Amino acid sequence: MKYKLVLLLCVCGWPLEKTHAAINRTFPVNFKFGAASASYQVEGGWNVDGKSENIWDHICHEKPTYVANQDNGDIACDSYHKYKEDVAMLKDLGVDFYRFSISWSRVIPGGVAGSPVNQLGLDYYRNLVQELVDNGIEPMVTMFHWDLPEALQELGGWPNPELEDHFVYYARTLYKELGDLVKHWMTFNEPKQTCLGGYGDGDKAPGYTSSGVADYQCTHILLKTHAKAYHIYDEEFRAEQQGSVGIVIDTAWFEPASGSDEDKEAAERGLQFTFGWFANPVINGNYPQVMIDRIDERSAGQGFEISRLPKFTDEEIEYIKGTHDFVALNFYTATYAQWLEEADINDLGYYSDLNILQFPDDAWEETVTSWFRVVPWGIRKAVNWISKTYDNPEIFITENGYPDAGGLEDDRRINYHKEYLSNLLEAILDDGVNVTRYTVWSLMDNFEWTSGYNDKLGLYSVDFEDPDRPRTPKASAAYYKQVIATRCLVDVCE
């Protein structure tokens, strides 16, 4: 197997080394650098000033062992009280923008359409946005980063079609109250994690396991909801506010495990079932054909009268098609993809529908997270694939980061960002890919979902044992600050 993997790398033209030497050219003058966070992961203040419970509050309190060390986001980084300090950190870094998310349950505690807006919660975000703008930092807002109000989960959560109208009410509120200052909106962060993680695998809140059914229904409702939120902006707010709207999609790069046609097909299927699952409807109007065909066929073989993958009507296809002003990509790692014989027809679930073998190369650098290997060339291949598949859209890298166990001298994180940015720069300068933004995940160490506070990805360390949650810059913060200032990845550029 090792011989097979080395042969593949030679055939594909990628270097055999673990990392790729950073090139000494500069990023284009219009390229923007930022950092990111998400509401539940940093804010704390879980029940103050009128905020209601969300699904992560609920699962962490009701099933504390769901998260490592029984950690939760009750206080997290306490950004609800320390947002000015966060903005000062961003100002010192010199970032062009800050990507953060808004807590639905803080702004509209009742969750449902027509319920009262919580002015104190709205004021928090208004103050944060104003503080960013006053410091020359562009706010880049995600409306939903996995923290559904618990009241809406009790109605069935995202598989319930009612959520379309509830989210649209929330989105319209945000446009109305913050759209004069916010010019870049993202409706959903990583819907694959919301749907497959939350309703299929159970490894994200609310922790349900109905893969192959509920995850597809969740996606169907979520995509129609995104389209409604996009069109509302387009019809009611764009002319005056002059902003843009997109959706954030995550994927790994799927590299064929050999040069065989079967493994190439497996790799393409992996991309279509992961990135294409969400991007293809938003860009082209419908699910990837390979998903439609495979799930239809397997559903019929399992005795279903209709496909487990819901169908869009012709009107819905036209309505969803083109509902993006940019393509937002969260990218971290890569995997090999190998063709498999067809899964047992009785196996019900997303991964049986996908039906490929995924595995890493032993030579790829490991991290503290089992599924996460350092594969810098993966990001170049991924953005090239997106560019070619979807007719060269503008691409924002909205997350990219490195997990470790902590420490201020984080040389591996520095090398990670240097190597990934180097490959991204080659994609821009040599391949002509239209990537215009790069976002480090994350600004500071925070609550990393079921890993709790074990995995650290921040440019700034946070002392979670100190009630004041002091922040301390790591070596990577100094490196990123230098990159932003010089637009160069090494000490001297051409």
C-alpha cells in the first residue's frame, strides 16, 4: 500500500515532502485577511440579559458527558463581557475583517416568527459591530453557527419545514437592525455538520441518529431556508445596504487512492457528497446527480416507495439556483478515497449511500485530533476543483486552522498557516483561482464542541481556569500579524 501511495503522488505531480516550501511572492493588493469565532464557542453569558437556552446549552446541561471533561460554553471566553478586548486583539493583528456568528436565542429568545426581539441581546451585537467598524475592521456575520434555540428543537428542529419561516423572521431582523454596518452575511455555517452531525451521526447537538433520512430532510429544509433569506436580502435590503450573502460549506480534499478510474470516481463522489451536497443546489439549483441517482436506487432497493433524498420542485430549483454572492469554504485537511464494492442494500445511512473508503497517508503530519492530518496541497486542489466545477466563483476561505494541546510557542501552527497559505497563493497566482479572503480559525482558544477545551486552535491563548479569562498572544499571532502587514509569508518577498 505504501508503494501505491507514493506512485500516486508522483503521477499527480505533487511533491513527496510532507510540506510545501512557502513561496516568496506577495498576496494581491485586494486580498483580505481575517480571523473567526462563533457565538457559543466564545460568548458565554448563556442565560443573561434575556438569552434563552439553545441546543448546545441544553445538551451540555442535560447530558454533561456528551462533551469531553463535561465542559460547556456557559462562560467560554466570556466575549459577551470582553468583546472590546477581542476587538483590540483584532486591531493589533491588523486584520481586515472579523468573522463571527450571532446567537439566535440571544436576539429572539422565543425562536419562532413573530416573537419579541430581545433588545439587550441585539444591543450586544450592535455594540460589537460598531466597535469593529470604529477600529477599521469589517464585520462578517454568520447568522447560524449550530446553536438552534431549544424551543425550535422541541418543534422538531431543522427537519421541520416550519423552521423556514422562523429563520426568515430572524434573518430579516438582522438585516434590518445591523445591515447598515454589516456588508457580508453568511446564512449557515457548515450545514453538513448541522444535518449529518446533528441528525444523522449524533456527534453534534441535538445528538440524533437517523442517518439517511433525517439528515437529508434537514438539508432540504435548510437549503430552502437559505434561499428565502437570500431573496429577502435581494428584494428588500440590497439596494440600500449594498451587501452580499452566501453560505459556508466545509469539505476535505478527496485524493484518489490510486490512478484507477474506480478510485478517481470514488474521490469525485466524495467531493459531490460533501461539498456538492450543498453547493450544487445553491449554484446550479439541485443536488449533484450522483447523489440523486445513488440514493434513489438504494432507496428503491430498500423498499421505500419514494427516495430518501427529498425532491425539489421545478419552481424550487429555480428559486434556489444562484443564491450566492460568493462561495465560502471551510477547509482543514485531506483524505484518500478508494472505490468499494456496493454496500449491503440493508445498510441505511449517508455513509452507505456514499460508499467509499477514506484513509490518510501515514506520512501526513498528525495532530491532536484523530481525523485531522496536515496536508497543505489539499487546499490548492480543493479551490481549483471548486473553480473548475462551478465556473470560477469568488471564493472566501472562511476557516482554516491547526489544533494542538496548547502552549504559546506554537511553531507547528505557524508552519501550518505558512504552508496552506503558500499553496493558496499558488492557486491564485499560478492557477488563476479567484480566492479573495483568508480567515484563521480561530482568533482565540475556545469551546471546540464535543472536544470541549482540549483542542486549542487560537492565535491567542485563553486561561479558562481564571475567572477573568485573560488572553495571551501566541507566537502564531506575531507571525500572522507580520503576514498581514507585509502580505508575505517569509521574511523577504520579491
